Amino acid sequence: MHNLLLVLTLLTTATFAHAEKTLPVPIQPYADLSGVYTCTGDDAHEGQYTGTVTMQRKPEHSKGSYASYDFKLEVPGYGTYLGHAAANGNVAAMHFALTDQSTKDYGTGIAQFNINPQGQLTFHKFYFEPEFKGGNTGLEDCVRQ
């Protein structure tokens, strides 16, 4: 029994020690998420892509940890997606739509913002597009420049 407890203690300690080194650091609840981000994504229909996200806080529509943003995603070869974001602390919901609306390439994303080990603001986003090619999802990882 003593050996089992020792093994469990060592495993738990090693797991937590490793997690502390790799877990992102949360941002302050009133942080401004504005900026230009370099992104890589993986779209269920289109595959891997790169892009640039620009977010600009709208102070007149923000209060405390609740913030409103203009949102723009530019993807070479696909076009520009305009939208908006609503954030509470380090979590934001984003709506975006390709300027060519005939494609029905629009959707909603949810993103978690953190500080990476290099001290840069980052976000990880999951998105859903209900009408693009019969429905679509994707993931995106972005780093503020």
C-alpha cells in the first residue's frame, strides 16, 4: 500500500510540475484585447490556412470586464471577414462574415485569451459556420504582433 501511495504521489507531482510549465497564463480581467494577430487555422472543409485578425476595442460600448470590439479576419486566397466580438475578461464570442455573402461563409467563434510563455497575448478559437458547405467548424490559434 505504501508503494502505491508513493507511485501516485510521484505521478501527481510530475503531472502538476509539467502542467505548470505548459499552461498559459490568464490575462487580467480588464485587459484590452485590441491589436493585430497572426493566425494559423484548421478548417474542416478548407484545411489549414493562415490569416491576420485585427481587433479594435469600442470604449463607448464597453464597461469593466465587458468589452466590445470591431473584428476583421483577412485570409489570403479567401478574402476578408468582417464582424464583431463581445468579451468578458479573457473569453470572447466573435461573429464574422466573408464580404462576398454569396458563399454563406459566416459564423460564430468562441475564443480563450491568454499570455504565452514569451509574454505575448494569444487566443485559441473554435468556430461554427451553419451554412457554409452544409455546415462547418474549425480551430484557430493567434498571437498578437
